[in-house]
Amino acid sequence: QGLLEESGGGLVQPGGSLRLACAASGNIVGPNAMGWYRQAPGKRREYVAQITTGGSTKYADSVKGRFTISRDNAKNTVYLQMNSLKPEDTAVYYCNAEKPGPDSYDYWGQGTQVTVAS
């Protein structure tokens, strides 16, 4: 079994910054892809960003240039630095870890609330 534990959410004013962290444990070992998704009230969960063990990154168009995903493989932790936050970034942010192949897995964290408001 694997476990993902998110931290770093909270309330921030528009234009502010937050840094989310997601620590992986258990059988969540690389190579894999770790990423962040978010779900706003009344909306479907949407992709935000993803990073592979090798450091390749992808972003949703809505966050490009504002969010940066990174990972520390030694700590088995992925981060999401969020700058220039907008009210529309308000959502529950979920960490995901996935690995294809014979030892595949797809784990989700419990989510952390990010609220952007004055």
C-alpha cells in the first residue's frame, strides 16, 4: 500500500503565493509520475501539473507561468509552488502518484484546501 500526505494549503489574498507539499510513502517508489489535480465546488476534478522521476514537467494552460511543480526524489516528495494566485484557483488540491506496467499503482491524497480571497 501507498500513502500520500499533502500539506501547505490555506487562505491567501489574490496575487499571493502558497507552496503545497505531498510526501509519499509505502510502495510509492519510482520511476513514476507525481502530480496535482484540483476540484472546485460544483466542478469536476481537473489536472494541474505533473512531474516524472526524471524531472519532465507538464502544466495545464490555466496555471502555466504561475505554478511550478518540483520533486525531491530523495525525500519522495513533490511540491507545487503557486504564485500570482487568483480567486479561480480556489479548490481542493489533490496529490496523485501513478506508475504504469506490471507493478502499477495509482494513489491519491486526501486533499488540501486552497482559498484565494480578499
